[in-house]
Amino acid sequence: MDPSTQPHLPDRPGHPKEIWILFVVEMWERFSYYGMRSLLIFYMTKQFLFGDEKSYAVYGSYAALIYLTPVFGGIIADRLLGYRKAITVGALLMAAGHFCMAIQTVPVFYLALSLIIIGSGFFKPNMSTIVGKLYAEGDPRRDGGYTIFYMGVNVGGALSPIACGIVGEIWGLHWGFTLAGIGMVAGLLIFLSAGKRFETIAAPPNPDALKKQVLPAISKEMLIYIGAAVAIVGCWQLIQMTELVGWVLIILGGGMFLGMLTYSLTRESVPRHRLWVALGLTAISVVFWAFFEQAGSSLNLFADRNVDKTVMGYGVPAPVMQAINPIFIILFGPIFAWGWVALDARKLNPSIPLKFGLGIVQLGLGFVALYYGAYISQTNGIVGLSWLVLGYLLHTTGELCLSPVGLSMISKLAPPKMGAMMMGMWYLSIAFAQYAAGLIAQLTGVSEEGVDAVAEFSAVDTVMVYGSVFGKIAIVAVVVGLLTSVAAPLINRGTHGVK
């Protein structure tokens, strides 16, 4: 069904109440995801004694698949299952995955990751879609609705590393994962309790078609669930063969990229140039995300092994450091949103390519801070917490320049009837960046399989292993950001006036 003809809720003064329900549901879902993410690298290195390189490879493959599956989950919900059923299935699978993480065996660990990957594929894209359907086309409240929803993401992302990190530190990592699972269940129950409010916008496009039998005793809906089960088994295998994940991403991403380039050659000059700009900036964003996503892997272990985490006399668990970025997002997000509007009113608003360049430069400066903190701490190997906080601050301001602008860029530059495909390409590029992030993180690896790095190496041994890699990342990021900024006027010509 054409999105413009989809039913939406009646217009009311202010925002519809349903947006606040989605805010809470998304907050709990992100609570579960980021709580688990903050503990994952430690679970592998400390519980199972995976070597650093293997841990980074598994982490990168898991994160890549988390961003890959929504491309397909969104299509299934749009055309067959409907958003309410897709979100319910996704939440159940993710909750099961979090609870499975509490079972401390390697095969079940991989199963848990697979359940979360497929669950996220059903859940992640369809929550955002429902938000859009709360408002009619052209409704000026829509941007504000997405802002409210985005704040739910970051509230959950800020609270979960603190809660799950502390629980994991005191009672064991498996209890931290259990708390994440409880958060997912809470979100699901809230969503189901408000189910009637979303009946008109989240129902299957053709309920009768779902009931149609495609095989003896198997309906089309049942076939979707069987397919999900098969996909879980496939992910269970993929997550253990991390190199194969890279090839899957290359084939899918390369095929889509070449297909879009071929398609662009059949278009007139204006839509062709806009598509080229969108594809080019999407490719540039891979550099940003590959470096930014060190947060959950190499930066997490760096914080654990080489950062003084004492705050007001109390030792803060390393997973709690993952809350710094979402807290900064909450603090600075509204300021950036207001700032772009204020600059635009004065005709000083940077172009889309320039914002990309500035974002990557700031990311690079964040790694400069991390490198310098490590460099001046070589005597004892312990880096002051302020350097980690400064690094995350600059990463956050860079994210605010690039991430929301990137999503907006896709919606503005994508040719008619290609918006969903281009959004899929954007998320596929992030999936590829996540995998690349795992490869980059492996450069900081110090421990081997079956070895506890904290016991094997001192902080002095490891501080510049991290520092030297962070320094190289800083150089590449700043150079790419500056080149993008310098080329911004030329790139911007290809947008043909889109701001």
C-alpha cells in the first residue's frame, strides 16, 4: 500500500498520545539492547576467555547483522505481516535472546546473539514506521514526533549501561543480561496493552492473504515464522564464521550499489546527480561509523584496562562508560536542532556535505584526545577519565552533525519510489561499517584464546597498544573529514538546491 494512502490517527491538538507510548516502548527496547551491548565484549573476554581478536570479530559480525536484518524485516512487515505482529515477534525473540545470555555456555551464547539479531530485524524498522504513520503527510508535527521518539532511544541508551553495568559488576554479567531481558519484556507488555490504539495503522495490509495456505497445513503467516526460525539457525552459523559475514555484506552492498548506479544512468540529470550525491555520502559515512563504533569494542576494553574510573571516591564499572554518549546526545541534541534552524534563518546553515565533513573531523579530534591521554600516561598506563569523556564528547558532536543529517539526506535526495531502497542502503552501509569496526578493533588485540588479559598484561603494556591505533584512526578521520569539507561546495552542486 502506498504510504500516502495509509490510514493515520485523527488530527488532534498537540502530539497524539500514541507517540508517548512508542517513546516508552522504544526506551525499554533500547534499554535492553544497549545494556546487553555494554556487557558483550566483557562477557566474551572474561567469561569465555575469548582472545581479543576473536571477541572483536564476533562483536563486529553481530553488530553488522543487527543492522542488516532490518532491511528485510521492514519489507516483510510492509508487504505481509503488518507492524504490530512484526514488532511483537521481534520483541519476543529479543527477550528470549537476552535471557539465553544468562546461560553460560558457548553454543547457547551464539544462539542468544542469533535470536537478538533476527528479533531486531522484525522490531527496529517497524517502530520508526509506526511513528511516521501517526501523522498525515505534510503534518508539521512529524519532525517533532521523531524527536520525541529519538529521545526515548537515548534515555534507554543512557540508563541501561548504568543499570546493567552495575548489576553485572556486583552480581555477575549474566544477571546484567537478565535485567536487559526484563527491560525488553516490559516494552513488549506496554506495546501489547495499547494494541487497540494502533489497529488502524499497524495491521497487516491484507489479513486474508496471511491466512492463505501455501503448503499443506501451513499458511503464509506460518511460513514467515518458519523462515524466521531458519534465519536464526543461519545466523547461528554465520556468527561463528565471521569472515563469511564480510562476504555477505560485500555481495549485498556491492550488488545494491551497482544496481543503483546502473539505475541512475537511466534518469534525467537532476535525479541522477542527487542519487550520486546520496550514494557518495553514504560511502563516506562508512568511515565515520567504522571509527565511531569502536565504542562498544576497543574503547570498552580500553576503559576497563587503562582508564582511571574513580568518580568521587567510587570505582565506576567500565560498562557504565557506555552511558556517556547517550547522555551527551540528550544534552546537546536539542541545542544542535535549534542551532541548525537559527543558522538557516541567517543563511549560514552548512550544506549537507559540509556537515558530513565537520562530523568526521570532530570524530577524529575525539581520537586525538584519546591518543594524547594514552601518550602522556605511559609511565603508569592509567589514563585520566577526563580524556575518555572528552573523546566521547567530540564523538557525540560529530554524530549529531552526521547521523540525523544523513537520514534526512536520504529522504530528500532519493528518487521517487526509491526512498525505502535508499534507506535500506543507508542501513546496509552501517552494517558494513560495523563489520569494518570489528576488523579495526582487532588491531588493539592483546590477549590470546584462554588468557585473561588483565592478569597477563599490565596497564603499561597495553596503554600505547590502544593509543597508537587511536592515533592512526585520528589521522585518517581528520584527513577524510577535511577532504570532504573542502569538496563540499562541489558535492553540494549535485544536490541541485536540496538543503
